[in-house]
Amino acid sequence: MSNFRKLIVWQKAMSLTTKIYENTKIFPKEEIFVLTSQLRRCAISIPSNIAEGYGRESKNELLRFLNISVGSLFELQTQLEIAKNIDFLKEEKFNNLYEDSREVERMLIAFIKKIKESN
């Protein structure tokens, strides 16, 4: 493996992060240090941990960081549900973001499985 930027899962996670930033711009200002910040931090954590794990010297370390990415992704999905439930996100925007997150989830799980099988 040569460069984490070539990983489609990293590229999709970066795209999702950008979309989270764009969609949280409309959240109420009083949420800037609460749900807005939390959503953004979770989103940033996903591609960041993919990249960090990729830079480690062992498959076990890569797996550890990929699993952290999965945890951040699940946290993000939960927070998206909360944002929808309190009407910060309309149904259509929620559905689009959630589906994007599910795509990243499927890719991460497949990537983890592939790495485990190569051990």
C-alpha cells in the first residue's frame, strides 16, 4: 500500500466530513459548542484515524485505528439522528448524510475484514 489518499474509503470519509461541515452551518448558534462541534469532531475523526492507522507499522495498529474510525462513525450516525429529531436537519438532508455514512461504514467494515484475512 502506497498512500492513504488513494483509499476510496478515506476519500468517501473526507467527502462526508465536508458535507457535515456544510450542513451544520445552519444549526443554531447556541449549538456551536455542543451538537455542531460534536458532529464535526466525529466526522473529522473518521478519515483522520484511517490516515493515522495507515501510517503505522503494523496491521494490528491499522486495525486498531480503523476500529476507532468505525466507533466515530457510529457516534456520528447517532448524532445525525439527534439532529433530525430536534429538527436541526430536515428528513431529506438527514437521509443523504445517513446514507453517505452507511456507505463509509460498509467500506470500513470490508476493509477491516480484508486486513484480518490477510494476517
